[in-house]
Amino acid sequence: MNIEYSFFVVLITMFLSYLFLFSFLFRITRVNFYNPVVNFLATKVEPVSSLVLPLGNPLFSSLLFALGLRIVGLFVAYSDSYSLIFISILSFVDVVNFLFRIMFYAVIGSVILSWVAPMNQHPIAELVNSLSDAVLSPIRKYLPSMGGLDFSPIIGLLLLNLVNSVLISLIKSLSGPLL
């Protein structure tokens, strides 16, 4: 296959799969539907996954459609060198890693926004804060207030990295015989 064509297919499938993963993440964290970014994804992107995969639940349709797009993109790029099973496992690891990275960067973004522009009403800032609150709210329940300092982002970042590393190691170790 032509290298420019395969690069283009990989790029498009990766971009589309990330759109569907954002849609999945926004739905699972229950961010404000009236946010323009979330509203766009819910009205324009989710119906596509529901049409292709009519599972009844747009949450799982978005996730499976994103995974399928990643498999197609990586298969186009690496079908000469690797088996479909290896490409599927690699796609699953990529999807899990992407979801954790977005949550990680959302926590970092909310910390920076709290310093630079507290109480900002911009839709992207609200989205970042909503995503990070999904991670930090359970931690804040158990972590006492420390004189006006919030240490929950530090613990949240550590937990996100720990869970991401454990999950990816577990997936790789379970898939070892399949490769």
C-alpha cells in the first residue's frame, strides 16, 4: 500500500477515534451537556456510532466504534508486520492509555486554571474543570482540608498514573501468549 495513503488513513482514523473517545469520556464523567463542545459531540458524533453499532447505549457504541477505528488505522499501517490480534491488543492499550492521559492532563489543566484564571466561565475551562472534578471529588471526600491548600490534584495524578500503569501492564501480561 502507498505510504502517503496509509499515513492519511491512520491520521484520519486516529482523529475520529479520539473524537469518539472524548464523547465516551464526556458521557461517563457526566459533564454539562449544554457546554458547546459536549453538545457538538453528542449531537454530531454520537449518532454516527449509534448508526454503525446499534447497541442501544451511546456510551458503549462510542467506545467500541473508537476501538474499531483504532484497529482499522493500525491495521492499515502495520498489517504487513503484525497479526490482527497484536494490532487489536495494541489498539485497546492505546484507547485505555488515551483515556487516562486525558484525565491526567485535565487535572493538570484545572490546577493551572485555578492559578491563572479562577472562576473562568469559558466553555473549555468548564469542561476541563468538570473532567478533573470527576477524578478529584472522590479524593476530596477523604482528604481533609489543609489550611486552604488542596493536595487532591497531587494524589489524583499519582493515582491516575498508577492505575494506568497497572492496567496496561495487566493487559500486556494477559495478552502475552496471544502475541
